[in-house]
Amino acid sequence: MANITERQIIDALRNVIEPDLQRDLISLNMVKDIKINGADVAFTVVLTTPACPLKDLIKNACVNAIKHFVKEAKNIEVNMTATVTTTNPLAAQASNNPLGRVKNTIAVASGKGGVGKSTVATNLAVALAKTGAKVGLIDADIYGPSIPTMFGLKNEKPDMIGKTLVPIEKYGVKLISIGFLVDQKTAVVWRGPMVSSALRQFMTDVVWNDLDYLLFDLPPGTGDIQLTLSQAVPLTGAVVVTTPQDVALADVIKAVAMFEQLKVPILGVVENMSYYQLPDGGKEYIFGDGGGARMAAEYKIPFLGEMPLSKDVRLGGDEGVPIVIRNPESVQAKLFMETAEKLAQQIAIRNAGVGAQKVEIEI
């Protein structure tokens, strides 16, 4: 029997196309550590994110390609790992800028309040961390910080290294919030410049170190915080949270238009409180049906998912145990995990420069 060569394996894997990036694994440099021992073949595929929703599909395609093109191969072992991609040129090296080592920065925004944006931001951050990614979350809602409550950290204070804050870490997510620095019962009565200064300090005076994803939980609307963030850091993109009814969608369109004007890509829309799950398994669409998906389709924005109205999700936020931790086998937790995977997928596509579309909205 002829010996199997590394060239044969490489040529076989040239036929495996990464579904999102639309190129083969070899040209994408995603295949590493090929080892051949007689009829046994082993190698590693390096994905663009540990949250890749297509990892099983890619793994099966690799096995099938080698079986088809290298008949001598009997035992095929495909190891799957991941290195999160970035367009930040400083992310791979030491930098005096604390965010210089953050690979991807994502704004989680909404056009109006009351749509569950902080709930979505919290569960997406924890879901990404559960996949193995290094994740941080900045509570950018200075007037109404929610993250200390969402993570059960109301009375916690961050440590200091000199004049630099050390983020508090819980559920695998590094966190900073004005709620850690002021009394919970104290109102933050600041003018816009002070609020913008606080956000800048959360970016420059916090030890973030190496992160794959840093999410910003923004306040609702299109004001100072949104402008400050967009000007202070080159955002990878924004996720916009809405509910199905027309009044929420109208404000979401304005938020999308703002990000488009600021040259920030829209990574996707998440529709929260989409429906109420009835005891018999049916769905009651309290706030309307499918508004977020229709809006996303109209403006050619990725639709990342819809989240049901749920008592368990609400309890998780109030008790500081997000649903993806509180009940990971629940429908709601699985939907958040799927949405996080789709978000990571969109980030990888954007970083590769594949299929990016400009959103143009008139207001």
C-alpha cells in the first residue's frame, strides 16, 4: 500500500469550503499540525471563533473529503480549535492603549428603553464566554447601570492597581460599571461631558488585557454616549435590540441610521420579548409578530434571533444569575447561545471582509 503524504491531505482539504468565508480551509490557513502514521491521519482545524455554529459541518466535510480523495486513509482524527479573528492591528501585540489588545468591540444598543437590552447584552456576553472566548462587558449606561444587578454584584467594588481599575470577573466575563463605583441609591446627576469622560475612563483606565470580545451595554437612544464610543474606539460593529411593536421598530431604525452615519457596521438585530410561551406549547404574540425579522430583511441586516418573554429570564436578571447559567438546558438559554454563535459568525465574516453591506436609511 502506498504511503499517504501530507500533500495528499492538503490537496484533499482544498475541497473543503468554509461556508461563511467562501474559501477553502487551506487558502485560509485554517489547517495545522498534520500528522500521518500509516493509514492514520490527524490534523487540527483552527476556526475563526470558538462560538462557530458550523464546527460540526466543517469537521464532517474534512473527514468526507479525505475519505473521498485519499482512499488509503482509514482512521481520520480532526481536532477543532479556534483563534478569534480581528481587524485591530494592535490586538496581536503589546499596546499602551488598554483596548489595543481587544480583538473585537461590539456595541449593544437600542432605539428606546424597556426592550431588555441589558438582559440581551448580559446573556450574550456570558454565552460567548461559555464557548471558551475571552469576554468583557462595559456598562456604558452611566445614568441607569444594570450590570451589577444582572450579575449579582450590587455591593462589589473593583480592585485598583495604582490608578487603574481591575475589572470584576464573574461567569467568565470581565465587568466594569459606574454601579461598582457609586452607591446603588445615589443618582448620577452629571452633564453630558462628565458622562462621556466616565466612559472614556472605562476604556483607558481599566486593565482589560487580551480579550476576544468586549461588549458595550449602551443606554437607549442616540446621544452623547453613542457618539463618544464611536469616536473613541474603532467599533467592530453594533447589535441592535428591539421588541416587535411598531413604536420600538421606529426607534430602532433611527439607531441603525445613526450607526450608519458613524460608519459602524450593523452586525445584526435581536428581537426580544417576541412572544409568550403558553403552557400547551403554543405562542402568544403579545407585542406583534415578526416585526424585527421584517425590519432586518427590509434593510438587509442580519437577523440574529428572537427571544421569548419569560419569567425565568426576568428572575435570572433580578437574582444575578443569567438564564444561560441559571437553566442552560432551557429553551431561552439555548436561544441565547444560538444568537451568540450567530453574532460571532457575523463578526468573523466582517473581519474577513466577506459580504459586508452598507445600510442606508433615511430619517
